[in-house]
Amino acid sequence: MLFHCRSASEGKDYLSNTQALSTCACFLTPQPAALTIPYAFSILSVYSNLVFPPCTFGFLFFLPFFGQVMCCSVGFARSLGLALLPLALCCIVANLLLLFPMGEMTYIQLGRLASYILYFGGLGGGGLLILVPAITFITLGKCSCCWNESFMMCGSVLAAVVGLIGASYCFVISGLALIQGPQCFTSLGWAYPFADQGGRYLLQSETWSVCLQPLHIVEWNVTLLCVLLGLAVLEFILCLLQLGSGLVNAVCRPCCYKQEYSLNA
């Protein structure tokens, strides 16, 4: 594949006339293999004297890197949505398990849970907020023209921002809960025995036995909070990918399609 420019007014090929190239619309067209080398050298010699429009410049340089992803942006968004959906459901389940240590409802009824767990980082942030971009990405329809796809990409960008906020909230709350440690019954009564250690208790498993009730509450909380941290990171990365993909498609593709439309007209 070579970048091939054609004048919109005369329909003639130009490879050396810089004045004509500055007014033609750029697009992709397959060339015979025998013409690849001379075309390449001719285009390189001409491009050094051209000033590309910003959108064409971005299109030319983004295309080789994104490849098939940018050519099928809706399918890419749907695949991200399908990946986000189970992550959100796992966050919801993990947060619900934190509310019921060892499957018991007694501690939430007595208010003996760690304070940060009640901020619902996994249920609200990594769960419900992530369902917004997940459902949005999955339900993106097939576009009939580039402008429709641009509007869809703008919507997916907004949904991705919501997902980034949710994933960040889940990560921060889970990290704070992990540093604070659980509220448990010790020899001195109900307390936060690890709150003043700055998370050092995570590396000192021999001190976990200070919590008498609920049984194995430290292991329970540490495992589930680490799971939430990992899920939040994955959700953040997936939403960030769609944010970049959506911005590129929403901003650059209408300009490039507009040039192609003027060529065909």
C-alpha cells in the first residue's frame, strides 16, 4: 500500500508537482509491486517540501501504528466492553464478600467493618460505574458514514472517562482500606490494630493473629482488596485504550473522510 494523491479537479496523478500536491486529497490506494520502489522515492522527495494539514498529518502517522484497530474502531470498542463486563461483575462480588466476612452478616449489622469498606469502592466505582462504559461499548451500532461513527466515538469517550473515574475510585479506596487494615476484636476490644503501621503489617503475617474475631479477617480482607486493586488497574487500562481510540477516530477521521468525499465529488 502506498500513499497516492490525486487532484480533485483534474483527476491526474502528481508525484513531483508540489503545488498540485498541496491541493489534492490524500488517500490510500494499492499499487503494483513493481512501482513500489520508484513511487516511494518520489513521494519521499516531494513530502520534504509539503506542509500537511494537521488532520492529514495525524492520519498518516497514526495509521501504521493502529492498523486494524483504527480501521474497525467500533469492533475494538465492543471487544473492550466485553472485557470490562466480567471485570465489573468481579468487583461487585469482591466488594459484597468484604461486607460479609466469612459469609456472616453479624459484623455488618453491628457496624464492625473497616470504615473504608463502607465507601463501596468495588461495588460503586469498579462495579456500577464500570458497567456504564462496558454497556456503552458493547451496544455501539454499526455506522453508515464517518460522521455517525464520530458521534458514537464521542459518546464512547465520555463513557471511557466515567470508567476511568470509577476505576480510580476503586483503586484509591481499596488501597486506603488495605493500609488501614481490618477492624477486629483483640485482647483490648474492638479496634484497628494495624492502622498506625502504614501497611507494614502486610509483610508481617505473624502479627495477624492479634485479631481474634472475625476469624481470619486479615487474610480475608487482604485477599479481596488485592483482587480489587488488580481489577481496578485492568479496568483503567481498558478505559484508557478506548479513550485514545475514540479521540483519534472522533477528531481525525471526519477530516480525512471529508477530503475523500471532496475527491469523489
